[in-house]
Amino acid sequence: QVQLVESGGGLVQPGGSLRLSCAASGSIFSILDMNWYRQAPGKQRELVAGITGGYRTNYADSVKGRFTISRDNAKNTVYLQMNSLKPEDTAVYYCNAKIPYTSTLNAWGPGTLVTVSS
């Protein structure tokens, strides 16, 4: 079982930056597909960015060019660098881990709140 804990959320002004971190337990982190999702009030949870064990990345169109996902396998941690933040980026951000090509694992962190407001 993999446990996930996010950190780094908070209040930031429009145009500002934040870096989210997600620390994972266990010994299989390097093979996991790691994803960041977000859920804004009254909206469905949506995929923001993902990174595979082979470091392939993908992004939602709404964050391309502003957000960067990365991972440090030595620290069992995945990051989401968020730049040029907009009020519409306000949401609870969730870390997610999956074992590729199987449904064996679909782990979620408790989430961290990001509020973009002046």
C-alpha cells in the first residue's frame, strides 16, 4: 500500500507561484505513474498533470506552459511547480499514484488547498 501526503498549498496573489510536493511511502515509487488532480468548488475533479516512471509528462490544456510536474525518486516525491497562477486555479489539489497498466493501485492523498486571490 502506498500512502501519499501533499504539502505546499496556501494563499497566493494572481500571477504568483507555488510549489506543491507529494511524499509517498513504500518502495515502488520509481515505477508509479504519479498525477496531480484538482477539484474546485462545485466542479468535478480534473487531471492537471501526470508523470510516468519513465519521466513522460502530460498536462491539461489549461495549465500548459504555466505548471511543471517533476519527480525525485530518491526522495519518493513528486512536485508541481505552478507559475502565473490565476484565480481559476483555486482548488484542492490531490496527489494520485497508480501502477501502470493495472488497476492494482489507485492511491490518493488528502489534498492541499490552493487559493489564488488578491
